[in-house]
Amino acid sequence: MKIESLDNSGWSIEIDFNNISIHVRYDVPYKLFEREENNWIGYEITDNIFYGIGDPSKLHMTLELFKSLATHNKIDKKKIVL
């Protein structure tokens, strides 16, 4: 797992599903949820790697997106609160 801060004020998370013995059956193209310039979160899955980014207040929610994918193999978009 890699967590880094972004230059534009926010967080970046990279988690390789292969390192935790979970295989996601498909790639997910980048999806961005944005209410305002400083209120956003996005994610994608490429080659069984989860990439999540978000504004400074979205670190916890980004980890929750990953958790949802890891446990349910889907994301409930209703739980994405901006």
C-alpha cells in the first residue's frame, strides 16, 4: 500500500490487490465525483491495482472505497458523500 500527498492538496492511494490475495475480475475506468474544486474523490482499477485520489478530507472515504471493492467486489455510489 502506498499513500502520498498530492501537490494540489489531497491524497493518493495505491493498493495492489495481488499483494492481499484478492483478484478483481475487471478493470474499472477512472471515475471522478466532484461537487466543487475542493470537494472531490476519484478511483480506478487497472491491472488489479486500486488507485484512489481525493481532496484532503477524503482519505478515510478513499480507503472505504477500497474496502468495499475488496469485500463486496463493488462500490455503493450512495455511500460517496461529498
